[in-house]
Amino acid sequence: VQLVESGGGLVQPGGSLRLSCAASEFTLPYYTIGWFRQAPGKEREGVACISSRDISTYYTESVKGRFTISRDNSKNTVYLQMNSLKPEDTGVYYCAAANVNYAPVVACDPTRVAYWGQGTQVTVSS
């Protein structure tokens, strides 16, 4: 099972980035999947999660209206579009999947994650 993130980088406040997560070795459509982040000195938190079936979503409060999670099951890929980025969005962003089709709000609990990607750094700074 492998999840590979891409798309991180350095961006100025107010800018945008799109993260991608490509899954291999299992069929992504059957799993709830999400994005997590960890800032220096802080615990890892669920940012956005999306279900496998009805495409329902969950967002942590601080990113609502700015971030959008989506998935393309035909490509085994999940995306996180991040707009209006703020310095507090800085951190390592991880793609992760559950092995149970949890509701997104449950899947965004790090203790529910079965598979983690290696992470991609996002830095928001002027």
C-alpha cells in the first residue's frame, strides 16, 4: 500500500497550492481518504476528508471556505486545493486513508488512519 503526495512548496500569504495524492496497490474508491497536517511542535490534525461513496466531505474549521478536497477514482488520486493560504497553514501535509469506509468526520481522526503517505512540505511565508 503506497500513497504518494506531490504539490507542496513555498507560497506567499494569499496564494494557492494544489496537493495531489496518488494511490497504488489498492483500489482507492473503496476507502475514505483525507489530508492531515503537522506544524512544528504541534500534533498532527485532520484537515479535510472525503468519503468513498457519497463523496461527503469534512473540513476542520480553520480551512472551511479556503480548502477543497476532491477525488478522481478513475485515476486513484485525491486532491487538496488550497486557496487564500495563511502562515498558520504551514506544515507537513500527509495523505492518509482508512481501511474502513468511515464517515469523513471520523476518518479525519489520526487514530483512525491505516495508511500514511510520506508527507509534503507546505510553507506559507512572505
